Amino acid sequence: MKKEITLLVVDDDSEQINILIKCLNTYANITQYFEANNGKQALEIIKHQDNIDLVISDIQMPELTGIELLKEIKNIRPQLPVLLVTGNYAYTKEYVKEHGGYDLLYKPYSLNKLVQLIRSAIMMSDFNSC
């Protein structure tokens, strides 16, 4: 696994972004981030930054939902892993994976589970790029 991992964190709640980044910086030693407050902003970042290793996005957002963002990302960078998070149990992991997502994490989630999924997604992405 590469030493420095760059994440794009997408959520319309900036407080959630700040909490997530602080936790990951402390517990996962991940210090490189891009932040987006909606899916449209996230797409612009992805189009201009080729060093993003993983996208973590909320599903419920205005303008462009996490599912819509996922579909757009897969059109631009099919190998980029996307981890979706939601508090809405109407979404299933199978549904997310059918649309190209790496996995789905339900809120509230364990930080250990999030870190495990990040590491797994990055390792799988590194393997797929060989």
C-alpha cells in the first residue's frame, strides 16, 4: 500500500467532514484530503486532481446525491474506489455495489470499521492498477 493516501470527503454537512477528517488524521494517519460540500463540487475536484485514492461520500445531499456522484465518478475514473455512507437503511450494500461503489457504511458507524474499509479499498485499488 502506498505511504500517502489522499481522500476526497463529500458531505453537505461541513461539521461531519471536519469530524471525519480529524478522526482519520488521528487514528488512520491519513493527512491528505480534499473536501466537497456537494456532488457537483466533488466532480470538479476529481476532474482536476488525479492523486485522489478514495472518495468517501454521504448519499443524502442536495444537487447531486451520493449515488449520482458515484455513477459520474465511474464514468470519469472507473478504478477510483467510492465508499458511501448513509443513515438511510433503504439503501443496501448490494445496490451500492451494483452501481460501482466499493461499499456502504451506515451511520452511526464505528471508526474502526471505517478505517478497515479505507485500507481495504486502497489495497484493492492498488492491486487493480497493477
